[in-house]
Amino acid sequence: MEKLMAALKAQIVEQLNLQEVKPEEIGDDQPLFKDGLGLDSIDALEIIVLLQQHYGIRIANPEQGPEIFHSVRTIAEFITAHQTAK
Amino acid sequence: MYNGEAYITGSCVIRDNRVYRDGELLLETPRELELPEFLRAGYDHFSGQYPKFHKMDPLSKLGWLAAEVLLKETPLNGYPRESVGLILANKSASLDTDLRYYDSVKDIASPALFVYTLPNIVMGEISIRHGFKGENAFFTTDVFDREFMVGYISQLFLEKAVSACLCGWVEVMGPAYEVMLYKVERAGDGGLVFNADNLQKAASI
């Protein structure tokens, strides 16, 4: 899980072009949107693309978005659960 | 009775890896520095602390940076936000970004690129930064038609649709770019009268 979260942080920084954020500065449980990392709705779409490109995962139910994308940890848990279910 | 006269109270020119304000060279980077690196240098020099800049396309970065240079020391704070307009023009619209978006569609379309596939997005970025809510328009013409721009904007002043505005030319296509951005106000102590000749004069380096 720790390795996956570290990889996710690096991918988020690269995919979302967060040039003033270092991957290690993103907390595992830090909210990604609003007052947390400050991501917006376009960033959410980019994370969906990231999941598809890097992990082959498509979000089937958009209503799950806020829950899945809450933090790096929740995304990592979603990826792990998805890979285990395969 | 107000006759629609307005004044050019500031200008910013960006070309050839140089940034000028009111004719004064403020930043120059080596010619071999490509546009993305030049824009980053401009951001670091004039602004910082605005991470969204890095997500913008080159057109938005150029317009945003020029507005930053123009308004940093003399913002248009004295006017109601609804009376500050933005009127811009260029030759290539958003084609520079459109082509990159088209390339991305071959794989998985990039939402971050898609949102910049309209030329007027640059005005949105400037408006968000400075809180402008007034009239805005973006024109696409082969060359910077100063007579047209003066005529259009003078009418906005005459109708009292604006009390101040940013206007000018923000062009980018691949490595080629040029910005001539002007601050125009209804009252302008010492400013040049807003006409086509003075637009040219204000951007003469």
C-alpha cells in the first residue's frame, strides 16, 4: 500500500502538472480537493484518465467519485480492491 | 457630456523572450530558451504563488502574464468589477492548443487540454485572477487591427459599458508568439489618448 501511494503521488503531480508540489509533500490522508490540495473538477477528470492509463481501471459509477478521490489513500484502496477482484 | 474619450495608461509587450512595460525592458531570457521555459521564467519573476498558471495553455499563460505585468503595481482597483472589460484579438485563435488536444484524442482525450480549446479562455483566466466581470470579446483577425479595436472599445466607453479595460493582441502558434496588451481608462492622467496611432506608439520598442 505504501509503495502504491508513493507511486500515485508522483503520478498525480505529473498528470496534473502540479509544478509547485513535491510528491512527498502530499499527505496520505490529505483531502485532494477544496481546502486540501486544492484540486478542481478538471483535475478529477485527469485522475480518472490516470486510473485508466496506469491501472486499466474505469470508474463505472460516477457517484463513487467523491468517496474514491478523497485522498491518495482512498484511491490506493480503490485500486487495490479493484485488482484483488480481478 | 462624455464623448467617449479614453486614455492608454499602460502597455505590456512580450516578444523575442523579452517583457516590456511602458517601453521599459523588465525581463530578458536567452533566445535559445523555448516558450514554456520563458513563460516559467516570467511567472517566477513577476508573480509566483499562483499554481494554476502551470495548468494553463501557452495562450492563457501569455495573456495572464502580460496582465500580471500591467496590473501588478497599478491595478484597476478603483473601478467597479462590472465596469472593467477585456477585449482581445489574435490570428490563430486557440489552434496551438487545438492541435495538441487533437493529438491527445488519439490516446485518451485530455480534459485539462480540452478546457483550453477556445481562445477566450485566456480572458477567463485574467478575469479570475483580477476579479473582472465586465464586457469581454475575443476577435480573430489576420493582423492586429488597431482601428477596429479602437472603434469597438470607444463605443463601449461611449455607452458607459466600461470605465476601464485591458485590450490588445495575444498570439501564439507553436514557437511564435507576440503580446501587446494595453490598459485603457476613462480617466488617465498623463496617458496617451486612446487611438490607433497611439496604440502603435505605446507598443513601439
